[in-house]
Amino acid sequence: MNLHEYRLKKDEIENKKVLDVGGYIDTPIVFAKIGAKKVVTYEPIYYKLLLKNLKLNKIKNVVVKPYYIYSSGCKQLKKWLKGIKLKKLKRKIVSWKKALKEKFDLAKVDCEDCEEGLLHVDNDLLRKIPVWIMEIQGNELRKRIIEKFRSAGFKERLINVHDYEDIIYRFEKIK
């Protein structure tokens, strides 16, 4: 795996603090190998494999948080939780507000619909991260996310299309 699909350059990662939401088993390793100062990744499903990969690659500057991210009002989370006992998942869910408490230079979000929660995050919190790379699924959600980031003072750029549903955007804070 490389970061070609996200259209990121080495200098955007080197010596930077990266938030990687939906790290899977490889993107935090790629960020670290390119030279990120620190990577904080949220990966609720494959985190055990990711931890093994980090150990095999002798990478120590990645913090793995095995949590789902949400915000209140998020329809996708409500749909996902339907029929599941919240008690079992309590330790695996964290809010976007909490995830964004740290300062980051770059955020990569590829989390299969958790990006909807960003619609419920205060614009000041979004602006704390100057560059967001985000895969957004679904036309209606895409329109709402673009409008949210515009209202927060970002310009957007389409950077990759996997198919009609999975489209990657770059949101960059307007200076």
C-alpha cells in the first residue's frame, strides 16, 4: 500500500503529526515509514493485525486506538447500533470531539461512514487540522460534508474516484 490514492507528498507527512481514522493494517505504517513524527490511528476492527504489523516493522511512533468514532446525531451510528447492546461496545466508541482534542497537522479519514459525524463537530475544532484527506461515501453525504467544510473555512478538491460511491476529497484550510 502507498499513499498514491490520497495524493499526498512526502513533505506533507515528514515530521508531521497525523490523525489516521480507519488505519486498517497499513496506512499508519506507511505514514511512519515516510517520516511522520507521530501517527494516531483509530482502527476498531483490524487493530490486532495492525499491532502485529507495527511490531514486525519495528515502528514505535504509532498509537493505535481500537475505537469507532461517532458524534451524537450521526444516523449511521444509530443504524449500526440498532440491535447491538451498547454495553458491549462502550469501550470501543469515542466521539469526534474527543478524537480531535490533540493537535494534528494532517487527518486521513477512510472509515466507512463515520465521516458523517463530522457534520456535528464545531467548525473551530475542524480548523485545528489544516489538511483533511477524506473518502466520502454517498452523494448526499458528500454534498453535506463539502458544505460543512466550506462553512468552516476550507476549500475542497476532488483527488480520487474509486467508483461512484467512494470518492476521496482533500479539504485544505483557507489561509
